[in-house]
Amino acid sequence: MSPEFQSAFNVVKGSVPARTDVSNEAFDACGKKGMADLAEANKNGTLVGSMAHGHAAPAAVKNGVYDVVTNHFNGGMDSQQATKALVAAVQDAQ
């Protein structure tokens, strides 16, 4: 996808383009910060892929984390319970 399309699409979506050669001119302050952070992490070799897209963790880990986070934010457990459940979910998934 062209840099122009990436700019137009991501400005509307409220996200940061995956391409690092897209001008930040059309983005708001948050978008510009996100783009700068992405470029810096890419340059420094510290860029970590998205857990949501299967890059940072296997699907079993992601699903376990999502289940605990969803339960916690829906009032099914307090923070202390959620912390313990996250540890267990990751251990069980591995």
C-alpha cells in the first residue's frame, strides 16, 4: 500500500501505519508520538510484535490473557485474583 493510502487510512482509523516512510503531517499529536515511538523502536531493534496478531506470544497464551483480562474488567475478579490468574493462565498455556 502506498504511503499516501497508509496515511489516509490510519488517520481515519486512529492507528499508526506499519510503514515507517509515511509522512506524519496529517496525524494528530498522539499519532505523531506513536509514529515516532514505532520508528525509534524499529531503529533500536526493540520493536515487539502484537500479541493480538500472534507475534509476541502463542495463541494459547494470548487467549489465556484475554480471558483473565476480560473477566477482571467485567468485575469477575479483583486485581489480586487477576494477577494470580494471569500467572496461571500463562503457565497453563505453555
